[in-house]
Amino acid sequence: MDRTRRLATLTVAAALGLTLAACGSDSDLESTSSSFDLTRDDPLGFTACRDLELAQQSEDPDDRADLLDSAARAAAGSQTGAFRESVSPQPDPERLETAGASDIDYTVDEDALRTACEEVGFDFDLVDADTDE
């Protein structure tokens, strides 16, 4: 009975450890988990991906610049590490909740952000500049 109880305790501890690892903001599991939904779990990440695509579709240089600025700010405040890594300067991990609203002029590496968006399953085909989705 003692061995069974110990095995059950170890199983519960292992499951808890995996759950906590998946919840970490820099976890690789966030992009592969079937329950990860960018719009729900990382709305700033969703905004960054959407605005990046809108910027790349835009033919107006001023509109493109505004959208890239919005994408950079959203990526800086994102919960997803790969999105934050696509901006410069690197956001302070202790102040992520305010990174998107700060006075800092973030710039975004478009290719790095696009790759990060693809890795979490963002569907760029759903973004249409004519409908502002």
C-alpha cells in the first residue's frame, strides 16, 4: 500500500510540474498545446500578428509605419517570449504589462515576428486590410 501511495504521489507531482511548465510565459509548450488560443491566451500577441500583416498589406507608407509601431508595442507587451524577442529594445520582463503602453519607441523585426506568429498558428490568410479584421 505504501508503494502504491508513493507512486500516486509521484504521478501527481509529475503532472503538476508539467502543467506549471506549460504555463510559463517562455514555455515552448504554449505554441504546441492544442488548447493554446492566441486571441484568448495572448491578445497582445494576436494584435501584433494582425497589425504586422495589415502593415505588410498596406500601400500607404504612413499607415504602414503606424501599423508596424502598433505591432511592435503589442509584441513588446506580449506574453509569448518569441514575440518579445522580435522587438528592439528588449522589453523589461518585470514590466511586461506596461511594455505595450510605455513611452519607449519599439521597433520590430518583421521577419522574426512573422516567424513567431506562424509558430503559434496565427492564420495570416484571415487578415484582410479591406475589412480591418
